Amino acid sequence: MQYRPDKYGNPISALGFGCLRFTQKLGGIDLEKAEREILAAIEAGVNYFDTAYVYNGSEAALGEILSRNGLRDKVKIATKLPHYLLKTPDSVSAYFDEELRRLHTDHVDYYLMHMLNDVATWERLKALGVLHWLEAQKAAGVIRQVGFSYHGNSDMFCQLLDAYDWDFCQIQYNYMDQHIQAGVTGLKYAASKGIPVIIMEPLRGGRLVNKLPKEAKRLFEKHPSGRSPAEWGLRWLWDQPEVTCVLSGMNALEMVAENTRIADQALPGCFSDEERAFLDAAAQAINRGTKVPCTGCRYCMPCPQGVDIPGVFAAYNRRYSDGWCAGLREYFMCTALRKSSTAASNCIKCGKCELHCPQGIEIRKELDRARATLEGPVYKIARAYVRRFMKY
């Protein structure tokens, strides 16, 4: 296993274990199966385990497995504060104390503000006293490092990086999302500030493995390397020195074995120009069925009404490439889980964006289509719930 340093020089395994996708059985998580997978990962050198308060049963399962095998001190635990549920300053401690109990531990190595998507939300948390609470926990050694996970555009991501002296951050990033979400711009900006970057959705939840279009599948099958689509995606990430750790929701021993093998071999600079060109061709094959030919260049931004135009189009395209649920989930996280909405419905059709689009996209028309497709009853009910109960 290769290791890459965190902000303070501590070694983090290049492959992290994402604990969201433990196998479920009737009554909850299949604890015995998860235990075999976790033990195999630790044996192979994985030392970074990522969970969250809202991952159903995940914290408790991870805590139980590490505790009964005497492995807590051999690994780093990353979990997340559900800040969107906070209503009073006292509730911060209540949620954190519950997480410690679930995890069978007296400290958390890496603590994230979960889905912190804009500076306005961070300011609200500071007004609730979260910043002072975090610094007190760090001083006591109960929380070792503080970061945030993010879904949104690169502009706001960079603003968030500047809003506090973060120890690390976590972003969605893969060869299909180079210019949407935080993207390569955010990755490199974080690296320029010395902030380690943890990668989530490296294979878009398995869709870059199991739901590839036929043309892309044929490209991977014909390549003389014999690599699987998963290996191509992971190698592309580990080729980049700015990437600290790549999370994988491993729920099979075969997946643990394959991913740890790749993580041991794929060092920074491992990709050749030919390999980059091949993966670009595969990405183009995947993108051929997209609805809007947006490259995420952001020349259309900023929108006077706050619409995240590239983010809207990325979710709209994903609805057709990865399915309705995946597209809606992406759209909701990028437009509703923030203090100020960035949804397509904010558009007043001023046309300023279209003056700068190098692709000649009829942005106003496409935003209308995205709104009609993605802002249905499910989205509206969920957004109303967020506004009412989660203090956004």
C-alpha cells in the first residue's frame, strides 16, 4: 500500500474504505460480511475509514468491528457532523457524543462538516458557535483534524477553502467530473494551499464500471492492457499528486483485493500521454448520449440570479447517463443543500450567459428543460423540508 501525507505529515493510505455501502440484510448491516472486508482491507494496509452520522448503521458497525478486533488504534476514522440538523448550539455536542458512542472511541481523527456547500452556511454554523466548539475539541485532542465534504461548483469551493484554516477536504472527482463540482480547479487550489484532498465518487458509485454505454465498454475491452474500467478510473486519480486518498465503497472481498493491488502500484506520474488520450476517448464515448454539450468551462458564469449553470447541466446529463435517481440526487445536492438556491428555476432569461458560451448552447432553453425534468414534486417537497427543518 502506498501512503500519502496529511497536512501534518501523518501517512494516509492512498485507498480509503468508504463505509456507506456496507451490504445490507434483513434487519440492518451484514456485520459478519463487513467485518471480513474491513479486516482484509486493514491487512492490505488501508488505514482510512470514512463514515457519517446519517449513513444508516454505518458508524455503529464500524465501531463494533474495530472494537472487538482491537484495531481502533491501527486506523484513522473520518466521520461527519450533520450540521444541516443543528437547531441549537447544544445540539452540536449531542450529535458528536452520539457518534463517539456508536464508534466505540474517545476521539475522531478526521471530522468533516457534512455537505458544506457554501460560505453562507459556514457563517450560520459559526453564529451557532460551531467554530469555537471545534477548536475546543481540537485543543482537547478529541477531534484531531477538521475538514468538510463538498458538492457544488469550483468557485464556491475555493471561497470555502479561504473561509477557514481547514486541515483537509473531500470532493467528488473522477475522469468524468473534471470540470464540474469542485473539479480539477478545486483540486489544484486546495493543493496550492497545502490542504489534503480526499476523493469520493471516484467511479460515480460504480456507474463507471457497471453502467457504461456499449461503445465505451468496447473501448475498455479492446485495450491491450487488459485493465478493468475500475482500474482505469482509479489509476487516473492516483496519477495526480494532488490526490491524497481515494474512497471506495468496497462490499466484496474481490473488490478489496483488486483495489488494494491497484493502490499499491499506481503512483503519481504513472499515466502516460497515450493512456490519458485513451481515457479522454472513453469519456467522449460516455458523453455522446448527453443532452447538453456543456464542457464545464464556466465562461457563462457568474449568473446574476445565482444559477449554477454548469452544475445544472451536469445533473441534467447525469439523469440520462446514470438514471433518474442519480440525476435528481446530484441536482438536489448542488442546488438545494445550500443557503441560497442555485436552481434552474432562478433563471429570468436575461441571456447574459449565452453571450459567452463557446459551445453556442441555447442556455435559457436548456435550463427550462432541466427545470421541467428535475424540479418535479419530489425535488420541491425535499427542498421545502430542507428549508423548514434544516435551517438553510
